[in-house]
Amino acid sequence: MPWQPLPGSDDREPARVASALDRVVRRLGAPSAGALDDLFQRWPEVAGPELATRTRPLGVRDGVLVVAVDDPAWSTAVRFAEPALLSRLRVVLQSDAVSRVEVRVRPESP
């Protein structure tokens, strides 16, 4: 069945899913869906090779990037690297969407 607008709607073309997704994630306090995708895809570039092997981004909400570490000892390394992480995030995301980093200890499942 071909696409048709809803009765009473002036929309002649279907809306792009990306724009709807961006509205939803922004209401949740996160950067755009594209920026989040960049963050997850480019995490090794943002965190650096050593830190990236022991950490992973979980998400962003209200300007706070939540990062999981696989061992409590790495939480200190992330906190120490926070200024550098925020600086690289500004470049990668091309915005100031992240202003703080929080760390959670979450070991990888075997």
C-alpha cells in the first residue's frame, strides 16, 4: 500500500524518522541523534586508545556523559581525563552538548 497522508493533514510527504528522533532525544536532554551516533562511533578517538579499551559511553542526558568502566581503578583515570574528554567531545560533536562526565563501574559480561 503506498503512503498517504492522514485525513485532514496538509503533509504531502512522509516525515523523516531522523527529525522525529532528534526531537525525542532533545526532549530527553540529549544531543541530536547524529551527535550521539558520532559519540559512540568515535569513542576510541575521543577517549584515546588505552582508555577506550576499558571504558564505553552509556549515554548523555542534560549535558552529562555517563561512561562505564570495567574496573573501579579506571574511574580515577576517567575523572583525571575529564577536561581532555570534554575538549575532544566539543570537536567531535561540534557543540557544547556535554559539560560533565560521570563514571559507572559496570564490568563487561563474559
